[in-house]
Amino acid sequence: MIRRNDFLAMGASALAALGLAACGGSASGNGSGSSSGGGTINGAGSTFAAPLYEQWGKNLSDQQSITVNYQAIGSGGGQAQLIKGTVDFAGSDPPLEDSQIKQAEQDSGSTPVHIPVAFGAVTLSYNVPGLDSGLKLDGATIADIFLGNITNWNDPAIAKLNPDLDLPDTDITVVHRSDDSGTTKLFTTFLEAYSPEWKSQVGADSTVKWATGTGANGNDGVAGEVKRTEGAIGYVELAYALQSDFTTADVQNSEGQFVAPTLDSTKAAAESVDAPEDLRFLTVDAPGADSYPIASGTYALVYQDMCKAGVDEAAADNVVRFLDYGLGDGQQVAEQLDYAGDPESLVSAAQDKVDGLECNGKTIDVSG
């Protein structure tokens, strides 16, 4: 079984080893392989999902001699590289917008396909000596913190939600993403629903104009800044929060319940999904008393006809093997890394998409 501490011990050096060649040149300049596997595929994007893709890549290297080069540059960067044709797949937390799909179709001659591979939670992680557990926050209060309207941990708005806590007289330091980030899109989508001021002044997107705070690159960058800064609060994906041994807030969901970010509460949000045919959805503020409200699926984005879009045949075969693994044994790996696996019905729908992927008009079959 994979342990979070084992993954943390791999550290940045392991990510660097898997992220050597995600950009530049053609999508699959190193792609080589045969019907039995082996070779290289290149991907880039979500830092939210980077620990998952890293471990899947390690396992595929051991089992099938497939090297997965994944560069964790943020969902927006991954989307852009997929559209440019410089990667074989992209990691993205939010789905592509209609305009992006149209652009990708025009540029590549093929349609992007969304493969939901797992679900994760965006935590409110904080570093406040003396505030070790039990903090509760709602959407409006979180928005006011990130707007700079609330600047001290013993502010009356926080105290009202936490009458049993002895809140310290400590300044709040906001930490946010500085890159084009799917995690930011999820977080700001949540805040927009609870704060008219946030909606009018900041909005919901993968990059926004922050009212206050310190920017950092990637989930790992935000986690590092929070860990270094007394009084800090930042939004950090659950796996990174657990690796950093952060204290996290319980967040009020749409049914008025304060819910901790856990694997179980992420699963509860995942189970609420009523996915459309194209599998493009967000689960922020999912229904259900047990659902953590800032949770969402994360996608592997590929082209329907990968070879038509510029991926060579061997790499296209290996992308299918990668996705088959992710939707199979990789689901258990996801839960070991504190992501929720896809609900059974969603695994089936996602596998149908993978089974329909093509190379130059022919369905890719790697079963031989």
C-alpha cells in the first residue's frame, strides 16, 4: 500500500523526473512502443492531480515499461498545451469551455474528450499556533478573508462561527495561487455563490485579480508558503494538505452542515454526480448533508482521434493503456493517495470514452 509519507519522500525530485518533456516540439517526439506496450507519453497540467499521475506513472513504468512525463504546471497550462498539440494528454480540474473545445477542433481536426479519473477536495489549510482543531468557516466568511475584509483571526465574524474556540489575536496572511489553476477555478466558484462582493469584484476563473495576499505557484507552492508563514491561510488540495500535516477548517455546505475535508466527504460529493453525456461537470457545492462543498473531479483530456491531432501511433496506444490503468487498478491507488475514486457508474461511462478513442479513424485496441 502507498503511504502519504512515502509519496512525500519522493518529493520534488520525483516530479522533476516525470516532468522532463511535457512541452515543446511535437506531442510525442519520444513516443515509441509496440502492441505489448513500452515507450513514452507526455502530459501536463493540474497540480491538483499531480501526485496521482506521478504514482500511476511509476506503476506503469514498473508494470508495462511505459514512461509518463508529466509536468505539473496548472490546469490552464495543460489545457493550452493540449490545444497547441504539444502534449499527448492534459490534466485539468475544470472541464474545457465551449470556446476552448471549438478552438481545439479547429486547430487539431479532432474533438477533445473528457475522462474523469478521480475526485479531490480543496481544503482551507492554516498555520495558526494555538488554533489546532475545530475551526469552522462558511463561504461568506472565507470570501471576506480572501477579499481582505477580515484581517485577524479573532475577528467577530470568525468568532461567531466558533463560539467554543479561543481565537488568537493574530494577523491573517492570505496565500493564493499565482498560476493558471483549476484549483483556483473550483475555489472561486464556491466563493462566488456565497458572496455578492466576491462575484462582482473577483469572479470565478482559473486566474483572478486577488484583492490581497501572497501568490505561490502550484498546490505545492501554496502549501509551502502556508507552512512557512505564521497566521497564514491558503486553499490546498487535500493530498498536499495531508502531506504537510496541515490543520484544515470544516466548511459549511449547501445544507448548512460543517464538513471536514476527508476521503469520505469527498466520496459523498462524488456520489452526487449526474454526469452529462460528454462528462463535463463540476461538483462544487454538491448536495447531501455529508458532502464536502469544495470538491470536484479531475480530468485527463485527450483527443478523440489522437493520431489525427498529431500524436504518433505508439504513444496513442500508450495513452489508452495509461487511461485503462487509471480507471482500473489506478482507482485503488487514488484512494491510497486521499483522492476519491470515481463512482462505479462514472467509471463505466469514462471507460466507454476510452474504448472509443481512435488513431486515424480506427478504434485503438491494446488488448492483444
